[in-house]
Amino acid sequence: MAIAQGSLTLEEFLELPDEKPVLEYEPDGRVVHKVPPKGRHSRLQLKLCDLINDRAEQRRLAVALPELRTVYAGAAYVPDVAVYRWDRIPRTSDGELADDFREPPDIAIEIVSPKQSTNALIRRSLWYVRHGVEIALLVDPGDRSVIRWHQESTAILLGEDAISFGEVLPGLVLTVSQLFATLHLG
């Protein structure tokens, strides 16, 4: 839901107090509320972060962060999962994780929630790739599919199709079925 039309600059937006649900700043100047996650969305978000971090963090390849505000190319988006290569993670002068991320993630993952526009998330995923994100993934629990955008290609993934994380996470093997199997609680 849009709450303002071109009335704020990006810098003015960034000075606003935090709100729930989180606010995002669209490239056209609109300020919108991020759709609050529901159960399946939250579970998939958690499992994607766990799977990526279990594989990548110890090897110092990358880190996956949930609900991280990223500010670049005139927008302030909060992807459901943002993955940054190890050497691109913003750090403080003490070497700690920084608060502000002003470069695009290497991988941006969006998960469709009920009552959320899939087309809006497709547009956002395409925007991500046009503005420096290497891989954008759109995960849809409703039809158990993943759409993967890369600079040169788009793939619709189903069932036993492997979700490729490219050179960002080499060797990480995860099928669409394995991802959605995390929704089942034994």
C-alpha cells in the first residue's frame, strides 16, 4: 500500500522513524509498507537464511540476512533475504557488521505472501538485476515455484529443478522440492 507519492526524497525517507510494518522507498519516490510475513513465508525465510549461512558463513563465502534494508540506485528496499559475498559485507571500523547497507546484495530473495502482488515482486526482482544484484529469486509457496533471474537469463524452477546460486554460493545444491519440504513439520 502506497502512503506517499513523490513527497519525500530518499534521504528524507531514511530519516523517518522505524515503523511496523517496515516502510520501503520505491525508485519513483513512493513510500510503501512491506507486506507483513505469514507462517509459510516466515518459515521459508528462516530456512533459506539457515541453509545459506550453514554453507557459506563458516567458509567466509557470504552471509544471508533477513529483512535487511538495502539502499542503492535511488531506492530503499527490504528483501526477504539479502545475500552478500564475504568481501562485500559492510563493516564498521572495528570489523563488526555495519548497520547501513548502501550497495546491492549479490542475491536478493523475495517470498510471495498472501495478498501480495506477484507482479509487483516480479517487477522488483527485475529492478534488482538491472541495478547490480547478480541473482534475484522469487519464491512462491502458493504454486511451489521459484523464478530465478540472472543478468543473462530467467528460469522458472519446479519440483526437482536445482536452484542455482551461481558463483556467489558455489556448490550449494538445493532443489525446489527440498526448499518447500521445509514447510512440513514432522
